[in-house]
Amino acid sequence: MFTHLHVHSQYSVLDGQASVNALVDKAMADGMPGIALTDHGNMFGIKEFFNYVGKKNGKTRGAIKDLKKEADEAEAKGDAETAAARRAEAQKLEGKIFKPIFGCEVYVAKNSLEERGDKDDKGRHLILLAKNEKGYHNLVKIVSRSWTDGFYFHPRTDKKDIEAHHEGIICCSACLGGEIPKLILNGEIDEAERQVQWYRDIFGDDYYLELQRHKATVPRANHETIVLQNRVNAELMRIADKYGIKVVATNDVHFVNEEDAEPHERLICISTGKRIADENRMLYSKQEWLKTTAEMEKLFEDIPQALANTQEVLDKVEFYDIDHPPIMPFFAIPESFGTEEEYRSRITEQELFDEFTRDENGNVVMSREDAEKKIKKLGGYDKLYRIKFEADYLAKLAYEGAERRYGSPLSAEMQERIKFELHIMKTMGFPGYFLIVQDFINESRAKLGVSVGPGRGSAAGSCVAYCLGITQIDPVKYDLLFERFLNPDRISLPDIDVDFDDDGRARVLKYVTDKYGAEKVAHIITYGTMAAKSALKDVARVEGLPIPESDRLTKMIPRHMPEVNGKELKPTLANCYDYVPEFKNELANPDPVMQETLRYARSLEGNVRNTGVHACGVIICRDAISDWVPVATADDKVEGKLLVTQYEGRVIEETGLIKMDFLGLKTLSIIMDAVKNIKLTRGEEIDMEKIPIDDPKTYKLYCEGRTIGTFQFESAGMQKYLRELQPSTFEDLIAMNALYRPGPMEYIPDFISRKHGKTPITYDIPIMEKYLKDTYGITVYQEQVMLLSRLLANFTRGESDTLRKAMGKKLIDKMNHLKGKFLEGGQANGHDAKVLEKIWADWEKFASYAFNKSHATCYSWVAFQTAYLKANYPAEYMAAVLSRNRSDITKLTNFMDECKAMRIPVKGPDVNESFNDFGVNSHGDIRFGLGAIKGVGDNVVAAIIGERDRGGRFESPWDFVERVPARMINRRVMDSLVLAGAFDWYEGIKREDYFEKNSRDETFTEQLLRYGANFQNAASDQQNSLFGDIMEEMNTQGRPEVKPAVPWVDAVRLEKERELVGMYLSAHPLDRYYMELNYGMRSVKDFIEATPEEGKEIVFGGMVTKYFEAPARNGGNYAKITLEDYTGSAEIRLFGQKYIDFSKYGKEGTPIMVTMRAESRFNRPPEFSVVRIQLLNEVHGKLISGVTISVSSNEITPMLTDSLKEQMRAPSELAYKGELYFRVFDPDANRWLRLSSSVKMPIDRQLVNILDQLRLDYRFNLHGQRL
């Protein structure tokens, strides 16, 4: 028998290339009794290892359990022979249970783990294996400390920590990187022996010397390894004999099978930044696969005891569980309420037993046996005292909150609901959880100034959560159900996800960390794996495949994969190779570099590439987290060094740790910013929780579909349905939020038709109206199914939630059982069996689509708040939207277009009107924020705004430098302000004038700054004189004069503006061609998203922003032109004749139109290539022949005719004349009429704005296009 004790998985990041599952599967298939997992410096894979082995052993353990049960039954009947036989079978099966060994190859510092002066002290390797639960927790401590206190290139431990936590741990001397082998190779034999004795003294018989033999058998491998190993092994054998220490044979496993050596070699190249062709790169022996027992026996046939001793190690290791019931943090309850000790002295165990095993009304609802199991599951009576104490305090807070929410006295129905919810929370052991959540939420709102969402997910169904302030939506008012959130059948912890504004989230996390202790609060690790594109790019670089080829391969992965059996395939390379034709062609490519790239990318796809931090998951523990699971550290751009668990979020709760999701919701930040803007510009205080839910302006906005920039309802499809629905109640919005998803969208037309009376609202059974009235007879929510099952068939709360889950997850057996109960209960209530069958069939059809109403209601309320602000305070709200999207230029541009459609001017930065972010001036215009200008820091902006607040508007640039502290304004800052247009308000000085030099070779900016500094110094001196109040006029005499400069061309001015604020503000260089680019051809974005199909042509245009030229591999030159329009940028490549024909258009700033055609070359898939390039100036005014406006006859209003007349009278300078046509729908005749105007219409952007503001349907006609 043999057991591998030195095994690395893919969690030895970019070093191991073996999945945990594959390692276990191979070991079990080979008949090995167990295996160790010893990743480098971490325990990332241990929980996955534990779970997978548990799953693989599950069937065997189940058989053992059945055999023992049969033995007990036989024994009870007096059949001793059968009983003995069954027990023998069970014992035999127990020998087949695969044993996992949890370990780590740690790095040991030379001295203290906290010393970081020696760059060579990255740690010596050492294998540590946990042989029991005590050893596991000690290993967790060692590994955790190596990250939190010892990290230096690697997570490092030291001998002090190892000695302190050695109990329950088996130690092996590791590979050539271990301390003992290194000393031997350095010739320090005496020191090696001293260190061996130290380890033996600490670990006793649990210390083993490790022998490895990695003899390379292929040319391109490390042939020196075996030479060094032979030297080390001989000395280790001598030391082992001398000191009576046992040896073990190991293989330094890094991949699963021998053939995996090649992809592993590529992985090491990725890790080290080398290419496969590099001569001096790191080489492995290529012997590092998980060798079979037979292979290891042959390798160490001369040292059989080294093989046998691996079994001895395995036998020392116990089976133990690393999972745990919930470890609830202690919430500090005020002493004025009472103490836990007082509860222990006053309440008997029998009283606790009765309270925790009966229902909320004191009725016995379970057998004695089940009751005792429940007590044990909750942690026994010792834990129950704490739960009872917390539950009573929770009840106190809940009833106090209920009086605030619902008034006093509470109705009987309300009292019953709160009593039920509190009882469930208590008897499931969760009152502490709710106390913790309500505490940090209420602290956030009351003291931290953080905006907290109204609720998220099913938690909004809890009335207690509403009373505690955890949620802000009344679950009673909206028929939200507690059972959707929590019921006695639930296995996992409750899951309350909380939304905070982006800025406030960090403050809440700090509060929680300070309250419970830094060592008790952690984030959750994530593992980034190589996706298909990443694997291709990484391997292509290693193989030396040219970047254009690498890019081409990644672009061949389609946005939407082919469907197989009606389901879209996952975008894996395996699926691409099998189902995407372009890849099939590439697989036949004879180029060996291409072949290797495709082969090894597929092998490495899915391998762990890096670690990250979960976006919102946070752990709060009763004890130091490293008492239970290993922790590591991670660097966060915003929060710095973070403590993270080494187990990921999907499994972390199984270990007993309490996970909470602290989410940052940008929408809450937008709402907060808008409220601040309103206070600043209008002096109004807005309480967003008290806005009227029947506000007419808000519903008008929804009815008109003007939802761009609002939450949840802004997509084009949603806008269309809103215009059709004409929502008039908040319930309409909740329903639309729930329906607008794949699947239920097919119900939207019927929903709209019923609302407007076009389709009659019917109910299969009249009493169903109670719960379906708000949705016009259509079942939209899961909660409706639950409520109707109770109403029609007397389902209990728990049964109704079981029904929801069974239908949603298609649990056939459970559904069949519940269907029988539904039919039986419904008929007992007098309902027709056929009607009940129909209702059940409808539910089955819709159940997988039915949405969580609690979540839909909460997010619809947030959405309503944004719509309310946009409808009632449009400029202030859109300024907030722009501020929170300023780093995304595409979104920023779209929202600025929306401002224009709303007739809200968005102006550039201005030192007299701008704030740090986008703000609103006294005229209702939105101003760009000073903080968005590159080179102008927050401190400078604060100084400018502070001086403006103290002394009023700046009268001139001279006044500006006289007043703003000179230490805050240097030349770089001043130039940035000028070029961004922040001084454009002052007439008489152009931007270019600030850069005109005087006779002393000083720019006007430099003169201004020198003058300002002198003025302020003189003013400071005067303040210390007796005559300071009369000298100011004398100081202003030295104001420098302006020397007019030669005006800049628009392109130069605008480019400088964009460099500083990230976009064109005052104008766009392509504005002259706005109509051609937007209505005469496709956009750059369209080109990027287009799929090349043989012969397909696409025409688009823009301005050349970059030009690159270089020698081509086959001689001559090639070029790359970067073209940019209003939607984005794209790269065009020119090779061969096309370089000769079209490279002349590569001058930066040139507006061009490009025609591309998809063509196949060299048996490759079609690719777009250039067919033609022209100057946009050549087609200006020649692409668009006119405009056709489609209207109903009742839409021809004086506003329409007056607007069109005004456009004819006062077109823009860029306008050109085109034909005007009308398509008029006559509803009486039910037909369209086509009319033309004898007067030509000026075609320009101004016309587009007019038609958009009137919300008309129109199209621009192209020359040669049939009308």
C-alpha cells in the first residue's frame, strides 16, 4: 500500500496544474487508501478536498449504515449469525473508505517570521499534515499567521510558531527546497543533523525524512534534479539510521498524469513570464505526476520501508469533520435588560426544552426523540440559555419597533404574525444574527450618515425585520411572506443582503470591525480561473504566437454559443472546438505553434490563475476567525490590506462561520447626491422615505417612458412597455419589475391588455381575486402561489414554501406529493377538481418564472425614488447621475445626451459655478465638476470653492489669483483650469491668450501666478501694519496685461479640452459630420459587434486618433489606424496593397469614412478588411436625402408645426436642405397616407433634437433608398 503525502493542486497558484477532483479520482481508481493535499503556503483547496472526498465516500458510508442497521435488527430478533455477517461486511467496507489528509507545504523563515530584512529569506519548505482535529486547528493557526504576520515574498512561518502549534501535526522534511536538504547540499551536515534533532524533539515519532526520485526521461527537462536528490537521499538515509527516524517516499506532485507535463510546462512559463523557446527558463523534471502505487513501488523497490511508512502516516490520521454548526457572534446586550447569568439561575432546562420544542402557542408539535435532536442541533442547553437571552431582547426591540411602525395597540393579526416570526427566529437559533444586522443598519442610518437600501431579497418578507429597521418596506401592506425568507425546514442560515451607498459601505465595515474585533471580521477569498480567452492569450504568448493571431483566436469565441438541445452551451474551449466551425478549421491548421496553442490552452482552461476578494461577502465570528478556518491577506485598492478567509463563499458557511453581504449600490449614492444638490441649489430638505407614492409627475414620467438614468426601468424594451402599460399604481411598477425578464416577458402584453380592459380579468375561483387583483388576475409572484395554496387548500406556512421551492426547482416527487394534498384540500373546501387541476397546471408552467415579490417590491421602491427625483428635480438628479458615472465615458456621454433631450444644458467647468462633482447653477444648468479636471486635486477644488463661498464670485482671473491661496495654485493647476474652459466666463481673454508669452518669455499664466503670490504676500504684510485697510488698491496696480494670441483652430482647442476632462465638452470635432455618422452609416460600435459573414459589407466613419506604421514580416510596411466616433474606437489594419492605397489617410485628426468587407483567406474564417476609405468631407451633405416623419393624424398639433417652421427659419450653420415627407395614419380609415412637402427641411442635429423632444417616430432617408 502507498499513500501520496506531498501533493500540489491548482491552488498552488500557477505552479500546480491538477484539480482536486482529478487527484482524488485517480488515487481512488488506483486503490490508494488516501491522499494528502499540501499546497504551497496555503490551505485554499482543503474545504473542496474535504467536500469531494465526503461525496465520494457517501455511497460507501450509506451502505455501512444500512448494514449496521440490518445487524441491529437481526440481533433484536435473536439472529446472531446474520448480525455477525452484516457487521463483518460493514467492517470490510469501512476499509474502503478513502481518507483525506489535510496539509500544507509551508515556508519556514530562517529566524522570526516577522523579520523582513533578508531578501533571500523567502522561506524553506516543510510538509505539515494534520492527523486529528486538534492538529487541523493548529495547522490553520500556523498557516494563518504565516499570511497575517509573516508574509515576505511568500507566507512564512517560523520554528517558534511551529513549536507552539505542533500538537496533532505530522511533519515531513519536504523536497530539495526544504531546510534539511538545503543544508546537506551546502555541505553543512552537522547543522543538518542538529535541525533534524530539533524537529524530532518537537514532533517525536511524527517526524519523517522525505525521499524523492525525479529522474527526467525526456531531453527538455531538468536532469540535475535526480543528481541532487541522490546526494540528499543518501545523507537522509544515514541520518535516519543514526537517529532512529523513519523515511517516507514521496513524489512532488504538480499534475495528474504523465502527459500533463507539457501543459504544466506552459503554466510555469505563464507564472515566470517566459516563453517556451527561452533557453534559460525554469525546468521541472516532468516526473511530477500523481504516480500509481505500482510506479512508486518500482521507483523505491530498494527502500520498501519508505513506501510502507506512508501507510503508517495514513493510519495515524483520523477521520474528523471540519464543518461546524453556526458559530454565532455574541451581540452585547445592555446590562439594564438583564444578564445571561441571571437567566441561567432563573430558568430551568425543562422550561428551555418546552419553549424550544413547542410551537409559538405552546403546543407540542414533535416527538420526544425529535425534540432532543433539536436541542442537540442548537448546541445543547448551555447554548440555549444564550439564545433565549438574545431572543427576549430581540422581542423587546421588535415590539418597540412595531409600535413605531403600526401604532398601539397592535391588532390581533399583527401580534400573531410578530409572535410567530420571533418564535421561528428563536427556535432556529438565529436571534443573535438579527440583533447584529439591526445594530449595524441602524448605526449606519442614525450615526454614520450612510444610506441603506430598503431591503433586498426575501428578507423584506419579515415583519420583525421591518419593525427592527432592517428593512423599510411594510410586508403586510404588500403581502410579503416571512416563510419565503425563513421557515423551520430551512437548513442554512438566514441570508440578509444589505445595500449601502458606495461611499458609506467602508464606514459600515469599519464600524463592524471595530465593534467585534479585527481578528473576528474578514472578507471572503475568490479564485480567478483561466477562462477560454485568458487561456488562449496566455498560452499564445508563451508559444510565441503573434499578437494579431492571438487576438483573432479570442475573437472567434462567439458572444452567444450555439444551442444544443435547446440550451446555449457554455463558452469553454472544448465546446468551441466541437461546435464553432471557425475553431474546427483552426484545429486543422498545420502550423505547429497554432496546434500547441490550441491544445495547451484547452488543458489549462479553468486552472486557478489568481485570487481576489468577494465583492460584498463579509464574515463575522464569535472568536478569532483563524480559530476555525485559515485566513490570508489580500490587497484592496480602496481599503488596503484585508483579512480574507482561505475558503471561498460557496462553502464557507458550512464551517459554521456567519456570512453577510455588504453590497455597495451606486443608485443609493446617486439618490444621496441628488438630495444634497437639492439642498444646495433650492434649500429644500428631502426625506426620501416620505415622498408621496402617488406623485403624479413620477407616474407621468413612467407613462412617457422617460426612464433613462433611473433604476431598474431604463432599458429601451422597458420604456416601450411602460408607454403601453401607462402605470398608475406602485403595484403596477412592482409587477413590471418582476415580469421584465426572460420567460415571464411573454405575459407582459396580456398584463397590459387586462389593465386597460381590452382582455377581461377572470379568476378560476372567485376568491382568488384577493391575491391576484393587483396583477389583473395573472400570477406574477412566488408569494401569490404560496398565499393561494393556503387559501384554496389549507396549506400551512411551511408547506406553502415547500411548494414554492418544489415548483421552482422542478422537484417532481415532491410536487406530486403536494399536488395530491392540494387537490384533496381544495376539494374539501368545495372547489371543483377540474378547476383545481387547471390551477395546478398553470402554476407548474409559471413557477420557474415566478419572481420573489419581496425583492421586486424593495427594488421598485428604490426605482420609484430615482424616478421621483428625475421628475421633480431633473437637473439636480441628472447632475448626481453624471457624477457617479464620470469614470465611464460611454455612459457619461449617453447621460449627457439625455440631459440635452430634457433641455438641461450641460456646461463645462467654471471656477464660479462648478463644485467638485457635477452640480447645478442658479439658472438650472448642470456644470461639469472641477474635480474631474486632470491635474486639479480635491484640495485645490476645496480651496477654490471655500474662497468662493467666503468672498463671492470671482470677478476676473486677476481676482481669482488674488484670493485663492497661492500655495494651492501652481502653473500645472492653472493651465489645466484654463484649457478645460474654467475661465471661459471672463470675456476678453481666450484660452490661447493664457499661453502667449511676453518679452521676458513668460506666459500670461506665469505672470498671473507671480502677481497673485506677490499680492497675497503684500496683503499679509499689510495686515501686520497700521494702514492695512487702505493699501489694497495700490497692490492691484501691478495686474499683468493680456497679450492677445493667434486663435487656435477648433481641433486643437477641443483636443486639449478632452485631454483634461476625458471628453469633448464645448463641441466635438466630428459635429460637422454628425448627421452622416449617426444616420448615413453604421457606428464604430456596430462594426465592433458585427459578425464577419462572407461578402458582408459595413460602412462606418470617424476621426483618426492614432496611426502606427512598422515593417511587415514578409517585407514592406503595414499600418494600424485607430478610428473614433461618438460611440467608441476601433483599429483598422492595412497590409500589402491596402497599405499602399490607404495609409495616406492615417494622419491624426482626419475625418474619414471606411468600407469594410468580410472575406475568407487561406482557408480561415471570414475577417473584415478594408475595401475603401474616403474623406468624410467628400460625402458631407450627400448621404441623407431627407426625413420621413410618421404620425397619427391626432399628433399633428400646433407644437409640431411651429417647431418645424422654426427649424426652417433658423437652422444651424451645419445644416443642408433635404426633402420632408410625412406618413400619416388615419385611424378612421385604418390606413397610412404619404405626404410630401414642397419646402425643403434643413437637415441637422437641431432637427433631431426637435423630433426627439416631440417623441415622434422618424427616419432619415439615404440617397438611392426606396421610400
